[in-house]
Amino acid sequence: MRRQQLDIQIKTPEQIALMRAAGLVVAEALERMRQAVAPGVTTADLDALAEEVIRSAGAVPSFKGYHGFPGSICSSVNEEIVHAIPSADRVLRNGDVISIDCGAVLEGWHGDAAITVGVGDIAPAIQRMATAAEDAMWAGIAAAGRGAATGRGRLTDISAAVERSVRKAGRYGIVEGYGGHGIGTEMHQDPHVLNYGRPGRGPELVPGMALAIEPMITLGSPRTVELEDGWTVVTRDGSMAAHVEHTMALLPDGVWVLTAPDGGRARLGDLVTPRQL
């Protein structure tokens, strides 16, 4: 069997700067939604807020109309992992957990990120899961930055770092098949970035690559089911899930987290390229 040739888009510094502008729009939309999450709020309310923030910045929601998707965000609650459609009928309740995925395109360049937020008072186990997912995302980003800076990194170094971080945090399910992706002039590009696997495989990590890193973990089984709406992916066993994501770009001397307001400095320190901040 012939292995499929990947088409990985390598960006110039000027193009990465354009992606940073799109990433900051996404960051602002997610922060506004984080502040708005509360019991009684609907996922349609959050969707409307995201669209308002994105369009007021002169950008366009990446998700709306994408293969027919009707929302500006994916709003996945509790056992929903990814791709849930916002609805006026989905009312957030105390103790819920919601993963909000948001994308924006500005001047032809995409940003994509996701957060997991507790609604009101959530169980400690759910908060620990959300923290584990976020820590794993940053571990993957750090692995990518180190690999690009040393010239010895491979794509699955990211996958392995995410998996190691999750396994260290506890007995969580790492969702199978789903993962991160390349991003640039399209929201989804090569390569696909799984959240598990052995290191040292796949294409080299080189400056100019832009990737969305997005762990998805559960409190139970990693197995999934897609609902009849053709979008929403849920845990097969009904366990709670968390999903987080950042878009990052690799540079000759480090990494730039394009959807983090501080570029990733708080979590990555000097691995973030200082001249870009």
C-alpha cells in the first residue's frame, strides 16, 4: 500500500503574523464566552456572543456553514466531546461542564481554539479532568517548540507528549481517532495530530508549520458515538469529557501560541520567541 503524501503548508513570518491577528479574535471570543457561562445560559446565547465578537473585529466565523454546520461555535456539554450544535433548547445547569470550540478567519487566515469551562459549582473530579486536558495541550505545544528549535522533532513527538501528560495525571480516556490538525488558509489541513502514539515518527517539525493542538479526554472509556445530527460526538459510556485547543506556529527559535493573548509565555517561558511578543 502506498503511503499518502501529506501536503503541509509552510508559512512565512508575515503570514504567521496574519494568523496571529485571527488568533487574537478567537481568544477574545472565547474569553467573553468564558465570562458568560453560567446556569440558565443557553448554548445559543454563547453562539450569538461569539459571532458578535468575531464579526465586530472584521472577521468571519470559520465554523458557520463549514460543511453545513449551522453555528459559529461547537458547544459540547457533559458527555458531548466535540462538534455539538448550539441550541436555544440546551440550557446550562449548575454542575455541567462545557467545551467551547471557536474559529475565525481574518484576511484569509484561520485561528482555532477551545476551552473547557465548569458551570457554577462542578465536581472536583471534573475540574481535575479539565486541568489534565489543558496541561496535556501545553505539554504537546512545548514538545513541538523544542523539536523545531533543535531540528530533531517529529510530528508524533507532540502526540507522545500529550499522552504522557494525560497518563501522568490520572486514569482518563484519550479519545480515539480525533485530534489536532494543520491550519492556515484552511481551517483543517495536513497533518492530523493524534493525542497518543510513539514519538519520533511522521514529518519533521520545521519553522513555518502551524498546528492546532487539541486533547480530548474523558472520565471513562475513550470510545465514541456520533449522534443522528451528523455532528455531535459523545462518549459511548456517557462519561464526562473535556476538550481544549490552541493554534500555534513553529519558528526558528521556538514557538508562538497564536490564540493565547500572551503568546504562550506564562506556560512556556523562554520557549516562546521573544521578538514576536
